[in-house]
Amino acid sequence: MKRIIATLFLCLFSVVSYAADAKTPGVWGFAVGSTQGTYFRAILEQANRDQKKYEFYFDHRPGAGGAIAAKHVLDQRGPAILAHSGAFFARPYLYPDTQYRFDQFRPILVMGSAPGVLMTRGKTLDQLMKQPRITLGTAGTGSSTHLMAETLKKYLKNSEVIMVHFKDTNEAYVNVLGGHIDATFEFFGDAKTKATTDVTFAGVTGGQRVDGVEPLKARGMPNMEHVSGIFAVYVPTTMSAETYNEIRAILLQAEKSQAVQELYRKDFTYRDLAHGQVPAMQSWYDTTVKRFQGLTAGIKLQ
């Protein structure tokens, strides 16, 4: 009888352990209400509808430009996935004590790139560039908008540029409207949602015109093409090949849903050529790591 009870206990323990392992956090380290966070959540919800082996849940771990979220994923015993922005590539260069390394992660889904837009209160780019002193807002040091602002600063050689770091893009936007700073960068989809008649879109990152707004690249700022918001999902390199391939297939299928695709369109997201193909994604990852080393060179944190 004792042997039977012991066997039943072991079986029950195995079922509970499997259920615990199957709970897979999808970790996001930025504003929970952002468009990008919303479409990551939509992918996870669709993934749960499509299959039953993994139970994905949205785990919000904000702070330190997404570095807290990245460290949290590395600390998990079971499968975990990390959705991140371009700050993933910038932060380790700007902060050498960042608690993750590029060789600890690999991409599993490249969702795409979302253009950033330079927002002012009624000023054109030409008017802004004629100012002897310009204040640029960011969503915090090491964020994607910080890198956009720092890249723009390199082209504003005739002006004194002051960086003003806020907690998030909403706070920076409010300070533009209030006339406390001259301009800030925001992701275009979010900017369209919150913009009022007082706001001017002075130019976008990326290499193409977006909804009638000219790219900053066309104004003689080629590096502005490379600082659009990168949104991708990563996993620790310690994840087994079997689990990696299973989760990759699930995420790719979930991403095809109409709800997710509509959110992409709302954010003006354009797809990367590396989408879905493992060798191409890894090549994109390695190239982006090297590119951000150049983009962050010379940036002095205030």
C-alpha cells in the first residue's frame, strides 16, 4: 500500500511540476499601455488560444531601460521569453554594469521596426535647427528615444543641445506641450494617438516617409535611418533547441492573427527581412549588436 501511495505521489508531483514549467512568462520592461506592449500581450493571448502545452502570461517588469526585464528572464528556471525594444542593444554599451550580455540571448521572433517621430510644439525642423539652444526630451537614459535624441544631436552642430530625461514618453510629451522642452521623440503609432493640434511632427526615423511625414534621413541625417524602434522577442541561449523551435512556431502562428496584424498597422510597423528564419534572425542580431556599438560611441551620459 505504501508503495502504491508513493507511486501516486510521484505521479502527482510530476504533473504539478510539468504544469509549473508550462507556465511561461512573456516579460515586458516598458510602459504597460504602450502600443508595442499591447501587441506583445496580444501575441501571448493568441498563442494560448492556439495550443495548450505552454501557458504564456504577460509579466510587466519595468525599469532601467528594460534591463530589469532581461535579468528577470535570465533568472527563470523554466522557459521564459523577453520582448524588448532597441534599448536592448543600446544599454550594455551605455552602462557597462548592465546585468546581461548579448551572448546570453538569441532572437526567437523579430516583430519589426516602428518609426520614431520628432515631436515639437508647432516648430518645423528648420526652425528647431536655427535655435542656438535646444532641449530634447527622452524616455530615460538608455531608452530607444534617448538613442534617437543622441543621434539627432550629432547633426545639430550649430546649437547647444540639452538632454532632459523623463520616466517615460508620456511625461516627455506633456513637457513639450507645456513648453518646458523644445522637442522629444515618440514612436509614431503612439504619437498619432495622443497628438493634439498643437503638435508638429518634424521628421521620422527609418528610411521612408510615414503617413506624410518626411524621414530625417532625407534631410541629410543618414544615421537616423538606423534608430527606429526595434521590437523583437528573445530567449536565453540556455533554452533547449526543442523548446526553442516549439515556442518559435507558436509565436509565428499567433502573430498571424488579425488582431495582432491590426496592432502592427496601427504602430506603422514594417517587417524585417529576418522575420521567422533562424539563420537570418541570428545574422540580423549579430549585425545589430555591432551597429549599436557605433551608434552609441561617444555618447556621454549626464
